[in-house]
Amino acid sequence: MIRVCRFRAARSCLATTLAAFVLLAPTSPADALAASLRFHGNGVNDIDRVKIAIDDPANANPGPPADIGAADFTIEFWMRASAEENGAGAVSCGANIAWINGNIAIDRDRYNQDRKFGLSIAGGRVVFGVSGDGTGDRTICGTTVVLDAAWHYVAVERRRSDGFLWLYVDGTLEASADGPDGDVSYPDDGVPGDFCGGPCTNSDPFLVFGAEKHDAGSSYPSYSGWLDEVRLSSVLRYAADFTSPQQPFAPDAGTAALYHFDEGIGNAIGDASGTAGGPSDGVRQFGGTPAGPEWSTETPFAPTGVGASVGASAGSDAGAGASGRGGSVSLVAAPSPFRGRTVITARSADGAPIRADAALAILDASGRRVATLRGRATAAGGLDFEWAPRAGGARMGGVHAGGALSPGPALAPGVYFARLAAGGAPATARIILR
């Protein structure tokens, strides 16, 4: 099927401009900021997506580990979306590339060329398709309706030797078929086709999450909803039904790339796999109406509905205060932005008292704990946590408890997150230090 691409001004390949991103390891899993990305399906102007460069068209060097397809592979992730925002109808699955007509969530297409694959939501169901190198096409379809605003776990696999495909939803095998044989990785000497008002250098040599990569028009819509915990593997992970994971992945020998989406701020998307030849870092392309992808505290590892957006862009301010929710507890920081001192107030939605010994963690944008605060009870049953990093109230490694302080280096201006675990899902609030 032919796709007609909208013309966009030429841009230099992100493969030569991606800044190195170092994901700082938190001191413990509880210290990490749990986050996800919320896409809005804009499908235009190269925005509202994550882009991972998998080839440099200027040379024939091998791509990063995220360029899967030369061997067996597994792609798996969590998703949460609604039917109202993903209106693509059901497609006819079989020897075709009909996956491109669903709301595209993962796109490793090559415009009008072979050796490609992708995943979309069509008629409310997961659809996975692969095209071989002259060996045909195959699209397989799931059976579970996943557009119910609940978190679902999706895994798809391809065996290199014979092209066989599998599709799992929430740990249950829903579709399988014999697919096209051979190598479907991006060719190291691949030449983007001249189909995008010029060569498709800004879309072809990328793996894209959350959007149709070419912005080819309404017949090829983009995904709208949440994505979290995307893992690419160079092995077949599953041979039978399995239980969906209950916590974030840890890298192992089969991991090609791993995206926790826990940065919570900014446009750098880190690959946490540690795989040789990597990292396969990405870039958040933020924009559109509504603007996306947004950072969100919605995650599959906490009850649905307890999270909140934690900031649209690295430069956005929160005005007079910043707030967040988690479970039945809300956090409000005022003032934010601030220079000298701010107070983070924790309140229970039902007015129940919050434990007096609850500790508030302050995290930097990488998810590293930089301070721990102890609160003072309020008349309303909440807790007030005072943070004054430049006055010596909370420095890296410090504990502020009624004036008691462990010294540490002063903190730099920037975005920080307050995180309180007080029963239920943790509450999180975004704070800007001037």
C-alpha cells in the first residue's frame, strides 16, 4: 500500500546530534521516580513521539542494539488507552501490511521498502506486522479489546529462521502465524526512499514510539495513550502463556534496549540496558495540541487513576505552586518555582491523618534521591515538609527533621520531585528550584 508523505523541511539526522545520556542509578528501587509517557496522537510535524536513531544514512556502519531484526526478537511494553482517542477500525489480517492502518504505537517502517515491522491498535485490538526482504508480508491480530482505559501488557515475537510470529496480551497467546523469513533489521547501507518531499532521512532510519513515523496522513493514525517499560530483546522470551511482570525490568544478557521512561522531565530518553554497542538512547519530540508526549506518574505498577502529569516540558513552570497525587494523598509545593524555601504539604483526600513518621524523598530529574525530609503535623491532619536547600535545610544526603541536618553538597537549580509513600501509591509533586 502506498503512503503519501507530507513535506517537511529537511533536518539533520538525529544520529549525529543525540547527546550522551547517563541514567544515574538510584540508591534503591524506592528512590526512583516512577513515570511513563502519555502520547496524544497528533501525528504531524515530527512531534508527539519518541525517536531512536537506528542507522546513519551517511555511512554503512552497524546500527545500535535497538536495531533488532537480524536475529530472533521480542518487543514488549505496557499500554493504557481509550477507544475515544484511538478510532482506527479493524483491519484484515493475513499476508499484507494492514498494521499500518491502525493507531500506530511502535513504528520501524521503511517507506515503500522491505525489511520493516510495526505494531498498532486496530478495532481496539493489538496488531503486529512484518515485511521481509522480498519474502512477503504478514499481519497478525490479537483478540482482547485493549482500549478500556486499563493497563495491558503486550509482547510480540519473531523467529529469524522461519519468520514465525507470536502475539501475547496480558500474558496470553492470542495470535501466531508463519511470517516472512530473513533479516528484517534496518540495512546498514540502507538508503531512505525519495517519498517524503525528498529522501525520508528524518523518518526511515528511526525506531519510533507513540506515532506513525512519516506523518503520512489520517489513513495512518498515531497512537494516543500511555506507554511504559518498553523492552527490546534479541531472544525469544516466551514459549507459553506467562504472568505479566509486576515490577520494572532489570537488564539481562538478552536485552537489546530497555526504556523505563522514568526520567520524568526533559527530552532525553535513556536506554537502561547496558548492552554492548549501546546505549540506544532516544529523544522525546514534544509538541502538538494537546502537547505530547507528556511525562506522567501513571504507571502499571500502581492502581490506575492515582497518577498525574508531572510536567509537559523541561522549561515549563508550575506557577505559584506544584501539586501531584498518589492514592488518597496529595502533595502541594508552594511556592514553586522558589529560591530560598518552599513548603510541601501532604493532605489526605478523606481527611484521615497521615502517619507522623512518613518521610518525604526529594529526587532529582534522574530519579536519584538528594534529600529526605521529615514533616510537622498540621491542624488538618496533614504534614508540612520544609525544604530550604540554599539555607542548609536539605542538601544532598541530608535529613531535615525538626532542624536536625546531615551536611551535604548544595543542590543546583533545576527540576526536582517530591515523593511520599504513605500507603497506597506514592504521591509525587514537581518542584522548580531557581
